[in-house]
Amino acid sequence: MQSSNLEIRFHGRGGEGAKSAAQLIAEAALLEGKFVQAFPEYGPERSGAPVASFVRISDEEITTHQPVVVPDFIGVINNGMILFPEIVEGIKPSSIIVVNSSLSDEELKKKLKINAKIYSINASEIAKRHLGMNKANTAIVAAIAYLSKAATLNSIIEVTYNLFKRKSEEIAEANVAIVKEVWNLFETKK
């Protein structure tokens, strides 16, 4: 893990898996003996409404229960939200933003006009190829887990498989394939 305390914020729209993204990365870190906290924050409770979810991972007990306001990592599941002010709220120069986008890292940085590291990943395309639908959350989780060292590939795979096998074996295997593809994508960028 990058430090003993890690704070992550995911942004998406209701139904796109921001809550599941937080759950996945927190449960994977929990498997590795970390203290974790994951919870969503909803706007109007309807499908399509903006949603944020928060994750804290630590080597020590977590005592705060507030939303993540100064994130180390931000995952943007819905690329249509990239210019929403709340996406970049509280960022610091060391923050890392992972965006579901077909734009390059440099194009996104110019568009956002921020001083933070940005990684663009076409998570929608990867999800459509494996799942047949635009469920980009698993790809964003894999990218953040890789970059933050919040959890190992094996832990992310185990938690992803267990979460999605409730829906079906096929969906579980497709999501594991997404995790592996994204992890390998970042491995080759080293």
C-alpha cells in the first residue's frame, strides 16, 4: 500500500456501480489484514442520479466516519461527470484520478485544468467487450487497486468473483477477466 492510510472516492451515477466499486476494493484490502471502511453518499435516490462512494484503508483502526474530502485517489466511473466540480473537490497535488474515458491522459489533464496525476482508461469499452454492457466500475477498481497498491491482484480477483457469482458464474468470470486485463494494461505501462 502506498501509505498506512489511503482514502479513495468514486463518482458515478446511480446504477453504475460506484457503491460496488468501494465495496470491492475495501473487501480486497480486508482480506489482506487492513482496516477498512466503505460507504456511499446518494443525492436524490434514483437511477442515474450522481453518486459518490468512499473508501478508507489503513494499517490502524479507522475512527472517522465522514465522507472522504481530501482523496488520495478518485475513480470516475461515468465520463460524462468529469467536469462536475465535485469530482476534483479536495484534490491535492499528490492525488491520482482514474477516469473512464477514451481521451488521453494529457487531454484529460488539459480539460480539467488541475494539478494532479490523471490516468485515462477506456473502461466502458473493456466492460462492453467482456460483459456486453457498459459496467465500467470493475475496470476502475482494478486500475485504482493497481496504482494504490491497496490490494493484490489475487485479492481483487477473489473478491470480484465472490461478489458477482451471486448474479451468475458468467458475470463473475467476465468481471474477473476485466480485472486481469486492466491490471495487465498497467503492468505493461511501467
